Amino acid sequence: MSLTPRIAALVSRPQNAWNLLAESTKLQRTFQFKNFIEAFGFMTCVALRAQQMNHHPEWSNVFNKVDITLTTHTTKGLTEKDIKLAEFIDTVCTKH
């Protein structure tokens, strides 16, 4: 899969970049916060947007760390929804 400019921008940042996994079919990123409450607030924000988009991330949370993987299961790859959600998550992350 060739990278679109928007996917390339997500994965090329020196810090806090998204990682391409599974032959470029998934985006993954780990977020770390000061405490559980900040991590949970971040997840709540993302959950509300994901529900609006009807596009839900794979994620896990342990204390102050949130691991997120984005992919579109119906196409078995990355779609515009994944990119839009990743871009939204990046904006929410800077607020927490």
C-alpha cells in the first residue's frame, strides 16, 4: 500500500507518531497521561467522536497509558475513517 500524504503525516512526526502495522493495514499509537483520570477523560472524548462516526478503535487502558489501534475491518485496511479519527485523536491528545 502506498501511503497517502495524510497517512504519511501521521507516521512521520519525530515524536508521538502513529505506527503502521500489519503491512500498512493498521495505525497504532500509545498515549501516556499524568494519571488514570486524564487517560479516562481522553478515552471518553475519543469514544464520543468514535460513536458519532460509527467507527470504533481497538484500545486498551492500564492506569495512565492508552494503546489505540485503528483499522477498518470490513475492508481489512485503512480508510478515510481511520485517518479522520487519528487526526481527531491527535487534537484531543494535546488538550489532555
